[in-house]
Amino acid sequence: MRQFFESHPSYDIPDAFVCDDDTMASGALRAFSEHGYKVPGDISIIGFNDRPNCEVTTPPLTSINVSKQGLAGESVDELMRMIQNPDKSTQEFRSRKIRIGTKLTVRESVSPPSKNV
């Protein structure tokens, strides 16, 4: 985010950012604060993974929680399929798509939706 601000000093920023990890979202919170933006007043930020540090950032970070149990269970199932089918290539297993349930954990880094939406 710092590099973005340095290379685009007058850029009109979007209303919200969704980061692919809470660590990146925490860094974005800091960068916006350093550049005079208020979160959530000027911009909303959402992280991903719902790590414990989300509760101690300022403001506390809204994040998408990925079920660790669901991810672990699917991983074990996939390993069992690989062990039970040793003749199949590893490449075939890597191309599988598995869906894991997520849940939005709302904290204070997101503004309420506009009534004009």
C-alpha cells in the first residue's frame, strides 16, 4: 500500500479493499492511517483467514473465516485418496477443486452499507 501511495499520490481510492490475508490487511490498515485515511470512515478493509490478531488491530479487522476443521478434513480425505490410488499421477490430484465453507466475521474495519444502494 505504501508503494501504491508513493506511485499514485492523487489517486481516488475505492470505497473498500479485500485483502487475501489478514497480515496484508493489517499492513493496509497501517498504511491508510499513515496517509490520513480513516478506517472505516474513508475506506473499509476486509482480511482473509480471521487470525487472532484481527481482534487487536486498530480498528479491529473484519475478516473472512475459513473453517480450519473443514480444510483439515478435506486435506486428510485427499491424502487418503492419493494413498489408496498410487497408480494415478500427482498432477491429477493437484487439479481437483475442493470447496471449504467460509463465514464473514464482522468487526469495526467496515462501514455500514449506504442506504442509497
